[in-house]
Amino acid sequence: MELIDDKLLDELKQEAAASPRLRMNRDMRTSPQDRSQRMLNALEPGTVMPIHRHTATSEAQILLRGKIDVMFYDDEGEETARFHLDPTQGRYGVNVPAGMWHNLEVLEPGSCIFEAKDGAYQPLGPNDVLEIPEMK
């Protein structure tokens, strides 16, 4: 058992702030036989997350604290939608459909999301990260 409370989120916030990636996750699965993906992900402003997709699973992101923007893109890298998440304003999360290009921007220190995906962890393949050529 593990209580998800301010103490746990504060610990993750400190770990994220000390990490070179400016984020830290905590696996919330209960056993190695659990083939789902459930995690807390503490995020600090400046963390870099590429535009990516998960072709085999949808992804639920629920913001527990802080403020983030979640962005969606088409195949050319054009932003098609942006959701500003802020639990103090009643905007708690998004469901990312399988195959949808997305990333996020952290707007407030100590932001933390709960993420859930179907199936066992699969690293992103080269076709699952959207490379956008720089404008010349």
C-alpha cells in the first residue's frame, strides 16, 4: 500500500528538481506481474519532452498539482490542439488516443501527473518521435 499525499508528491518534486531531466517518475504497479503502466510523474519547468506517440495504447494523464499545457500535433508537426490543465480551475486531465502525437509544457514548479497506459512498457521507437525540421 502507498498513500498518494502531499508528502509523497513533495518527495517526488525534490527528486525531479535535482534530476538533470527535471522530472522523476514513481512506478505505481503493485507487482512485476502487473503488465499495465501506472505512474506518478513529477515535472519541473524546463523539462524537455519530444513530440511523440504511443501506437499500441492510449494514455490518460491526470494532473494532481501544478499547471501544464498538453499539446497535440498532426504528422507535419503543426499544433492542432492545446489543453491548459489546472486542477484549481477544474481542468484535471486528458486522454491521449493511441497514435496521437503529443507532448507537454510544464508551467509551474512541483507539477505532478498520474499517467496510465495499457500493456507493458514499450520504449519509443524511431518512428514514434516526431522530428520537425528547423525553419530556414
